[in-house]
Amino acid sequence: MQALNDARKLIERQPDGETARILSALVLALESEEIYPISDLYKLNYDDFGLALALLIEWRLDRYYTKKAVLLNLSSQVVQMGAASTKSPALAETGS
């Protein structure tokens, strides 16, 4: 399952990057079977878009693969980091 590994490595290298955020959100949407804005995939460069497609294929092929759990955990952390950094400026403005 190469795409799972490649996505994990990409997210680990740059967890604050836009690509990590997009791929992490995709992973969480796949796991939770929630709606994902497919237009976000078009924000990726060509190679990362291909990685997202490969990730979709692998996810469908093996829903319970062990490496998926590691990627899912990492993706959850990245999304939580993004949510926390988005909320921080508002907290600073209110003095909280």
C-alpha cells in the first residue's frame, strides 16, 4: 500500500502545509464516510493530486489495513492543529 505510506511521509514532513491539510481532511472524510469537497483536490499540484487518487484506490481496496490506522491518527492530529491555529487569532483578540 504505497500511497498510504507516501501520504503519511508527506504529512509528517510538512504537517503545517496546505497539501498535508488537504490529504489529512481527505483521509478523515474517507474513514468517517463524511462528505469531502472534491474541489480541494484541485488545489494540489499534479503529483500530489495523483497521490490523492492513489490513496482513494488503496482505501477502497483495503479498508482495514494496519498502515491506514497510522495515517488516520496522523491526519487527525494535523486537522486538529489546523483548527487550533485558526482559533488562536480570535482568542487573542478577545483577550482569552
